[in-house]
Amino acid sequence: MAEQDNYFNALPGVTVTNTSGHRFNQPVKLNIPFNKANQYNYIIVKNDYPQVEQPRYWYYFIQNITMVNLYVSQFNIMLDVVQ
């Protein structure tokens, strides 16, 4: 697992914090402008809700991205079941 973490951490990316919970198999809206969001094809999500479950990571492929407004993009994602 450490090798995988090192690999992902070495890639260029952006960290978004203080987001709301994500419903499985639904699009995700993030405060990332479309022209920046359009550079990515993968999302790693850390669920840190100790009252519900142990903190864990979820890995998703980005299928497509839609511009919601100048500052928000909608990511249509698919769970990476290999992770």
C-alpha cells in the first residue's frame, strides 16, 4: 500500500477539503474551475466520518466533467473496483 500511496502522491493534482458527503454512483461537484478540472482522469476520496466508519480511501475514474459555473465542475465518476 505504501508504494501505491507514493505513486499517487508523486502525481500532479489538487486537494479539495471541507466537502460534503458523496452518494455512491452519483456525480460529484467540486470547487475546481473547468479548465483545471479537465486535466484530470482520476479522483481519490478520503472518507473521514469516524461516527459512521473507519477513515478510508475510495478510488474513482473520471468519466467526464461538466462546467457548472466558473468555479465549480461536476465530475461523473466510476468506482475503480480493483482498488
